[in-house]
Amino acid sequence: MSKRGLPPILFLALLGASTPSLAQQDTGGIRVVVERFRGPQSGSVRNGLVASLEEAGLTVVPEDEVRAKARELFGRTRLRDDDYPEVARALNLTAFFDGRVSRQRRRWALRVRVRNAADGMILGTGRWGGRTVGSLRAIRRNGHDRLAQYIQLASSPAAPPTPVAVQPQPVVEPGGTPWYADGETPPAEEDEDEDDEPRAPGAHDGFRARFLIGSVKRSMSAPVRVNTAFRPAGASADEVREFNSSGLGHMELGIAAELFPGALLDEPVAPWLGIAFSFRNSVLLETTGRACSPDTEPMGSPRLDPADPQGVPDCLGGIPVPVETTQREAYIGAKVDYQLGEDGPWLDVDVGYGRFSFLLEPNDLVLLERSLIVPPIVYSFLHLGLGVRLGLHETVQLGARVAYRQGFSVGDDARRIWGIETTSFRGWSIGADLIHRMTWASDHLYGTLSVEYFRFTTEFQGNTACRSVGESGDCVDTDLWEPWPEDGGFVDSVDDSYLRLSLGLGVVY
């Protein structure tokens, strides 16, 4: 060692250890926000950028703090372009980052935008791409370096921006190679101010909800053989009780929602597994039946005059009577929405419990002729559904679905009127859906056009709730059912069919 002083190399090493790095000097005191990224695997990619910025000396303010301040200032958490400077002024922020992960044509792509906190303008965009999602996680190593030119242009609203001319250079990690040397190709160039690319509708969304409006047309046919005590011995008559909606049927309103909890996590877990719920109810639905003449039959029953040796009904020429009617449907179940390929198709599987009712007010039915009464029916069933969706365009899908319904009950009123020993039924449905992601209005809006046909088939069994009239009988004139003998009842199965058309407007996150 020289007596005149330290060797030059050792002197430089000590000087470097005692002097802050250039990066630390440039970034000291900078407070930024990394907003939630969108797209598949976006949570882990966002975490990589946060780590990269923090290692470079930037202070990353939690997004929850920004949302809380936005709610305090504007009464909402979603920031608009004009809101950024005010939030930044309150929290002393310099820049905002947002990102989008997408997967197209067998490649993964990431786009990160840097927004100036002083005026809310987009300063620039950084891009990552590769054949696997792992290529996007390189942002953990080089995120700050690739975005540094834009970070230096950003400023807080408290101070005017100071432009710094920095030419972007290829970034090479120690011991690594740039993208052009390892077989990768750069992501396609886009205008930096272009909105996020549209997503395929329904691909691993975390939450969907839509408002429904449409029409339902009902068609029921019930052949029955009646042999009542009102008629002479041995006399019988065949009846066909029907219910047919006019035109397209009645209007109904409803809601439908799907939740995929795993898709909402920063690290998605089974994002294709969720819960589905729907509810629909009729609007201004009313039916009309024929009543017995009030001057001869005050309560509208009995319908057959026992004094008539031919057993001819005494209610011919009756007046129309409005019957209050309600149709209602509810469903809840588990749902699988799984993408089979990179560009689809999408497979839908759902299993759940449903309840469909077509209710006619008993106080109105008591005024009608017994031979025309269609009872209130409440179908409860296990639903097993299968569907497939194909992408016609990047914002349009066409879907088809089928379902089997194993019934549990048709309701107590239907059993009392048409067969007390009836225990179950079966049903099925088919449908088609046209789904449009309304990216021209908002990335969170979508619309649907649906058509569905479904049928319930019931084999009513046993007698009605009463079997005879007279002093020894248990039937009264105000009962809704005709008294049948032991061998009375329906000849064929009862088919209850519905055709549904509906429009939907929904939101998705």
C-alpha cells in the first residue's frame, strides 16, 4: 500500500458506498398509485410492478387509500379523467399506473399506461409480451426501468411538470438478453391513447348481472274423463281443459346474476366456478273464465243440474269473469363457465333448484264452471343444464342450451283439484342466446337476446279431494274440483308448455 494515500480503486469503492445511487436520487419522494389491472392473471402481474417500483425507491400508495379519498371527494370510487389531479393534490401523488392483460393468437400481452397526476393525461405506455404468462412476470425485474422515461415526465399538481428528454433504450438485465435475442417478438404497436382492447363477452368475468324484460306464452292441454254423481248412473263425458295465451303472451320482468368468486382474487382460483341466480315475475297478467248465470247459480256451482235427466250443464251462456293471475320463477344453483380453447368455445354447466308457478286466485276460480277450471300449479324441480357458446366476433357470442328438470311437486292446490296421489313430474327446455359486449358504450355493459321453450309433463294420479256428493259425501258446492269416482281422472299426461322471449341489459366486472 502506498504511503501517499489509498489506492484509486479502493477510494472509488468507498466513495460509491457512501453516496446514494442515481436511481435513488431521481426517485426519492415520488408517490405513485398502481390501480387494479384487468384481464387473466392480472393480480400477480400487478404485484410484480408494485415490487419493481418499490425497489427503485418509489412509494406506492395503496389503492384502497385512493378509493377512500375519491369517495370522500366525489361520492364514488371510480375515477374519471378530470378527477386524477384533485385526488393527487390531496394525497401528494406524482403518477398513476393502470394495466391490462390479454391473450390473443397464442400469445400473452400486457400493456401498462402511465398517467400524469398533475393533469390526468396519459404520458406513455409500456408493453410486455410472450408465448407464456411467465413472460409477463418479467415486469418484476424491469418494470421500473421500462417506464422510467414516463415517470420522469410526471409531476405532482403542486408543481409544474419539468420535461426531461430521455431516449428509450433496450433494457438488458445482468446476465440476460433482450427480447430480440431470445426468439420473442415484440407486441404489436398501438396508438398510446387507444382504449383497452375489447374482451370476449363472458370470459372469466367475476360478476355479471342483467335486467330482463320479455314475454311468456302458455299452452296447456289436459284431457279428462269425468263420471260424477250429478249424472245418471253409467253416464260419462270426456273433457279437454285448456289454457292458451293470446298473441305473444304476457309481459314479465326479471333479474339474473352470476358470481365467480375465484375470478375476483388477485391470484385467480377456479375462475370458471360460480353461483347463478335468477328471478322473474309477470306484469299485468290476467285471465278470463266463464261463470254460471248468477240468477240460477249464485256461487257458480254446482255446474250440473241434478234435476236434468240428461245431465246437461246449467251454466251455458255464462258471463266472463276476470281471474287474478300471477306467473313467477326463481332459480339458484352452481355454474361452470369454462373456456375450452384459446378462442373458445365456452362450455356452460349448471345444476340447481328451481321453482316455477302459474297461480290463479281461488276466490275467482270458485265463480267458474268446474269443467273449465285449470288449477294453480307450483312446479319445484332439480335443474340440470348444459350449454355451449361460440364467438362470432370479438364482442359477439352465440349460445345454445338444453336442460332436464326432475320435478318434486306440482303444489297442493293442483293435487287436490286433479289428483291427490300425484307426486312428481318431468320437464325439459331448449334455448338460444345472442350476447353482445357493448364496448362502444362501456367495457362493463353487455346485452342479450334470448328465446326459450320449456315444457312440464305431469301424470296426475288418484281422485280429487272429494269423491261424492249428497248427505254422505264430503264435497260442497264451493269446492274447485268435480267429484270423481275411484276410477275417474285424467286419461293422458298433462302437458304445460311455455315460449319465452326476452331482452337483457347487464353489467359485468
